[in-house]
Amino acid sequence: MRRLSMILMVMMLMTAAVNANAQKYTKSTVKGIANAFISTLQRGAVKETLGFFDPKYVAEQHDSFLEGRTEQFVAEFLAGSYKKGYYFITPELNRIKSMKVKKTCCDLEKDEIYADVQIVMDYGVKYTVRLQLVPTDAGDLRFIGGVG
């Protein structure tokens, strides 16, 4: 009986933690993070954008795989397709004309936290990329992407 009580107590505490994070992670929070990332990138502070990414992702993809090539790391993170998926683009960061958050999702039950961002290049190409976020060990939200 005592063991069952302990198990129930742990489950209640975990549920409370999930509920607290669910309130912490909202569409508004996701939009704010995405807009801060966009603002940092648009003012040319490419190295500063690394602070928006999950530290484990930065260590594996940026530091190890890409050997610290920050511009390539961010450009590949913003890569996407346009014209119904027929063309794929990895943008030159200095050629991005504008970026705008079009949609956000924050559904912890489905493990979906993202911002869809429309990117317009200075030569007219327009596409939307999904920026995926995850909660870190510290409890804040950071971007992740593909590795390799």
C-alpha cells in the first residue's frame, strides 16, 4: 500500500510539472522566440542566433559535424522547398529580404512545438520553413533541426 501511495504521488508530481510547462509553453511564447530569432538574424548577428538552439543540437551539428561553420549551420536550418516542393533552397543569409511568423503550434500531448516562418529572398523566391522547438533540460524552448 505504501509503495502504491508513493507511485501515485510521483505520478501526480509529474502531471503537475507537465501542466506547469503546458502553461509556460504557449503559441505566444513560441511566436516570441521565433520573432526574437528573426530579429537577431536580420540585424546580422548570426553568431548570436546560436543561443536560440538546443545546446546538444549545437554541439552535434554545429560544433562537430559542421566544424563551427555558423553561417552554414543557420542557412541549412532555414532550408526549405518552394513551388510545391519541386525546388529546394538553402538560403544565403545576406539575401533574405524578410521573415515572418505565419503559424505557431504548441501541443505538448502530440509533442509538437513549432513556428512556420515565411522567408522571402531578395530575388523573389518565397517559401515557408517549419522551425521545430523542444524544451531543454533547463525548461526553456530551443530550436532543433536535422543532423548529418
